[in-house]
Amino acid sequence: MAFKTLRTASFRNLSDTEVDIRAKDIFLVGENGQGKTNFLEALYFCSYAASFRGVRDGDVACTGEKDFSAEVKLSGSLYENILVKFEKGKKIVLIDGKQAEDRKELLEISPCIVFCHEDMEFVAGTPERRRWFFDQNQSLYDPVYLDDLRRYRKVLKSRNAVLRDGQDKSILDALDPQLATYGLRLMEKREESARRFSETFGPLYETVAGIGGIAVRYTPSWKAATLGAAMAFLEERREADLSAGISLSGPHRDRYSFTRTGADFSAKASTGQRRLLALLLRIAQACRFSEMTGRNPVLLLDDVLLELDPEKRRRLLEVMPGYDQAFYTFLPEEPYERYRKSDTLVYTVQGGQVFDQNTDRGDP
Ligand SMILES: Nc1ncnc2c1ncn2[C@@H]1O[C@H](COP(=O)(O)OP(=O)(O)OP(=O)(O)O)[C@@H](O)[C@H]1O
């Protein structure tokens, strides 16, 4: 699947036009703060109906506006058009003009993998951010996992409400088996997935950074492998949960870490090594996605090459995963011409306007 055109309306600072993006590689070149990342964000919106910058939908609308939309036409897909619009405080996803019931339907159609500054949080940020990454990773190719995750969160929310408000404790007796059931399903998949992810991630890190033995370690919060054991675990901790007014254990407290030959790696890693960890997490994600689905993703690479020294940049380009389309952002002074292929489309972005730099292009 690839995008043919992107049309935005009141989307951050982008001007309300349609841009032709019919190419495998598209370069967006511009000074800081001109709208390159906003362009990638608009594409991402058509892929997940959410921003990758962790902002509320309303903040994406151009200053002074309340509503906005992003729309793409597709090639290599059963579908032709995706429109995501935010109107009167409500988000609507239209696939070929038909309203989607659940935005997860988009995952099957337009899978994008974004590489951005915020990815550093998966390495240097809170355990929650790392969980988010690995949950997203699994959800990209495993809709059952996403359903279980949503169900787990729903039960957890009810359980926390009971713990907080001191409601009838018998409700906890009813909720705990559900929490344990969904929680165990998540744990099983996380265990397997961390192991499989490491098999891809470790060798990638070794190739680009020259450091072997890197793996992802998954540490579940419940020390339990069966429903009975998980229930016993919850029972044992119920008093502590009641006094805290919140569920203190469960998959929402699971941890992921990066290890080298068994010892923690990220805490001692240099900034450059951490940056590479973050970058290669996304590359491994793209590889895993292709392995599991037999399809290639669209890559959105925001200032990725800028942060690497020339040798790492060269090695990174060597391990780039298979993709159907890739969008790269560059500053004007970067040597982007060096990476340009004969069919690469180059646009400059200035003040939210996207200018075509492909003068030799014939009629599309
Ligand atoms: N909701 C909004 N409405 C209007 N303009 C916005 C909105 N949100 C951000 N902007 C503007 O968008 C611009 C930032 O664009 P963007 O984040 O795409 O930068 P960029 O070109 O990728 O540069 P950098 O390399 O610094 O990330 C800023 O000028 C900012 O004021």
C-alpha cells in the first residue's frame, strides 16, 4: 500500500491543498518549524486516526479553528480513500466514504511506522512509554492482542473505581477473574513477542552500532503462569490495593528493559547509543510487521539521518527494512541530494506550504 495524494484542511499550519505523493521515496526539505513534521503527522493521522506527538485531537486544528481533516488516496490497496475528520469535537473515520466503526480498521489498510524525536522516550522515558511501544508493535499485526488489551484496560478501570470509592468489595470478586484472564493472555504474548523481537533487534543493533548481545527483557508484574496463580496473586495483594486505592500489580505495571548479555544496557549507554536503540526499535518494528503480515509498511522518517554520524548513517541505510513508501524530512543544508534516486519526489516546505521541486516531472 502506498499513498497517492494527501489533502489536508485546517491541519496545523499546513495550507489546505492536495499534494501529489506518487513515488516510493518522498523528501520534505525545509527549515525548522515550517511544517515538515506536520505533513508526516497528517499521513499518520490517516493511518491511526491519532497523532504520534501525544496531543489531543483538538490541538491539531489550525490555531483559531476547531475542526480539521486529513485525507489520502491509496494505491496497492483494496481501498481507495481514507478521510479522517474532526468535527464538532468528534472524530470520524471514513474508508471509501463509509464510516468505520472502530479506528483499528485502519491498521489493516494503511500501516505507517514513524521514526521521530519522541521515540527516545522508549529508551530513556518511563516504563509506560516502553510498554506503549511494545503494545503498539504487537497490535500492528495482532488484532486479538489489541482486543485483549482494551478489555484488560476496561476491567482495570472498573476495578480501580471500586478500590478508590470503597464500593461493595464483592464486585472485586467478580472483576478479578476477568482481570486475571485478560492479563494472562497479554503476558503470554508479551513474553513470546519480546523474545522474537530480540531476535531481530539484537543483530540489527550489532550491525549498525557494532555492539552485540543486545536484547529486550520483559519482566511481568505478576509472578504467575496460570489463572489460579494470578488470582492468588491478586488476592494476596488486595489489602495493599485497597489501601492504595488503585491496582498495584498487573500487566499495566509490566516492565521492559534493554540488556546486553543479561545486564541492563540502557542505563549505562551513551546518548548516541540510546538514540540508536530508539531508531532501531522502529526498524525492528517494521521488520516484524513485514514478517508477521507479509506486507510492507509506509515509513515516516522525521529528521532521522540528521542525528547520525556518516558511518552509522551508511550502516543504517543498509539495514533499512522493506517498505512500500518512505517519507523523509531534511534540513536544506543536509546532503539529501546524495540519497535521492531518479524517481524520488522532492518538496520544500515553507510556512506550511508545500512546493514542488520536481520540475522535470511529466504529467502524473
Ligand atoms: N495547531 C497549529 N496551528 C497552526 N500552526 C501550528 C499548529 N501547531 C503547530 N503549528 C506550527 O507548525 C510549525 C511547526 O511545524 P513542524 O513541527 O512540522 O516543524 P518542522 O518543519 O518539522 O521543523 P522541525 O525540523 O523543527 O521539526 C510551527 O511554525 C508551529 O507554529
